Amino acid sequence: MRLEVKGPDGRMSSVALPFDWAKGQTGDAVARVRSIYRFVGEGHTLKSAATLAAGEAPAAPIDWATVAEGFRVQKLQHGTTVKPETWEAHYQPVISTAVELLCSRKAPANPADLMDRCIRSWPPGSRTRQIRAQSLAQFLRYGVFRAGVPPLWAPPSDLKQHVGTKSREAASASQKGDPFTDQQILNLLAALPQDAAGLRWADAIRLMAELGLRPIELLHLTVRSDSSTREPYWWCSYRKRSGGGSTAARRLFPLPLIDEDGEPTTWNLLQRWQAKLIELPPLSGGNSPGDCIKTYLNRQQAWRSLRETMADNAQRAVPYSFRHSYSLRGHQRGIDAGSMAQAMGHSLEVHCRSYPWASVAGTAAAFQRANAAIVVSTGS
């Protein structure tokens, strides 16, 4: 007999059953298929499930602590090695949790359950949860291919079902922050490392702050020329999709920062971009460019100090705060809400809802103009 199974992707797989195609063996075959079905439901492959159902799985316990130590040595000393601090940050936490679970009385019976139990402490879709899942998958692959762990412990081929995706509420929360002052941004930039990586990240922050960019829009920047004046200008081709449709690509309008002495910044970003002197940091890894920026900044003492300062004032520092500062800077300089909304790539309604100072400042300015006009009229 042979058992054939059609997977969710439409592909067929099969295993041989140790029974003759005879009526007298039907009962045994059905019982075996039921056992295989149960193991597959627990996350095993069809082949592994058939092996377990047949009672052929190795009875010897697995020394997971020894496997983990071998994996640590392999990551630090062989192949594509990692730094000790990388091991401590990205591998050690999840590997320790996995070994503790696998050696417990209620150990997971399959790699899928192990994966879920090891990463459920972090929010679905988060960068940390993704890194933990990838690290655990490497550990399991090492165990199967290098340390003699049974094949049934090979990690799931698709980690996305375990990592999950951010809920709309969580994604929105990552954007909800407060604006920085210009001087806070300048202080942060001055404190970043002056190595090649630090210089790339500093330019990314300058672009977000001066142009009011969403983090993902760093990947959609170009420079165009005015058809009549031939003057170059920034252009963003990103179209944000939402429940109400999608936003349009747009021209960008720089708003230079002002330092505490009243001097505007002269970063020459457009000229440097045209001369190919700006190299952006890697922003395609992880779940989003915003996550990449957050990961880098969280390693910087200056950013952690800025977050603490903001928190002391009941404010929240997030990568979107650079974009938020652009909005506040524009309104402080008297630019109307409609123009700011267009420059930032969203509707006036969204702009006023997202940035309270837009409607408040606009209302105050309107009444000031109206009252000034009355004074002038009366005086004349």
C-alpha cells in the first residue's frame, strides 16, 4: 500500500505503508494512516510522521545542551562567523530558551511547536521575533545536518507563519511619536559614530528630517529637473496604500533645520546626492526600513538618552519623529496646513488629524490676520 497526500500548495507526496493490498490488512492500514495524520497535524512532514507512526523513531534522548554548544562554536569559529556580541544579542537568548524547553517534562514534540513557544514573547511581525526565528532555524539545521539530530527536527521551511505580521494597531503605534526640536536632531547627529556606517545612517536621518520623509521613502528618492528653469528638485515616487486608496508621488520641499544660534543647516543633500556622494545604509532587511533604522538607533547611547529625555516630558521618540519634526517646523514658519499636507504626501484631513498643531496653528493665524485687518481698517 502507498499513502498519497495533496498538500496546501497542490503538490503530491507519498510514503509506502508496510501492508499488502489485501482486505485482511485494511484495519491495520487505517489505524496506521490515522497515526500518521495525527503526527502531520503536530507539524511533522509526511515522511517523519510515517516513521514515528511505525515506531522507528530513535529512542535515545538528544543531548540538546551539547548540540547548542557545538552550534555556538560553529557560529563563532567556522564558516560565516559572527562576533561574540552578535551571538549574545541574537542567538544566545533564543537558543537557551529552546534548550530549556526541549529538556523540560513537557517538551515540544516537533520543531513548529518549539518555534512558536520560543518566539511568542515578542510581538508578531517584529524585527526581534524574525531574528529569533531565523537564529532558531539555524540551530535546528545544525542539529540535523551536523550533530546527528533526527531529521524530524528540521526547521519549518516557511518561517513567516511563525513570525507573523504586525497588526494595523501595532503598525500605527510605531508611527505615533512626538516631534524633535531641530537642536535635538543636530545633537543626535553629532553624537553618532564617525565611521562609514555612522556616516551613512547620519545622511539617512538628515534626509528624513529635512524632507519630511517616511522611513520607507528613503528607498524611493530621485532628483528631477524643472522643464522650464532646469532647476533640480527632489522627487519621491512612493505611493502609500490605505483604506481610502493610495497617495500620489510628489515633489519634495526641503526645510533646513535651525540650530540654537539661529543658523540654518547647510548639508547640501541634493548636490551630494547628484554627485553620488550619499550612500544609504542597508534598509531592505527586516520587516521595514523603519525597523532597520530603529535597530541601529537603539544601539546608540545618544538615541537612548534622547528617548529618556522625551519620556520625562511624556513624549515618545520613534523613527517617524524626524518626519513629525518637519511638519512642526513648517507650521512654525507659517506654511499653511494644505501646503504641508501636500509636501508630506497625505490629505489635509489626515494631516490635521495626525498633527494637531496644524489645525491649531492655522486657526490662530487666521484669527490674527482677521484682527490685524480690522485694526488697519479702523486706523485708516
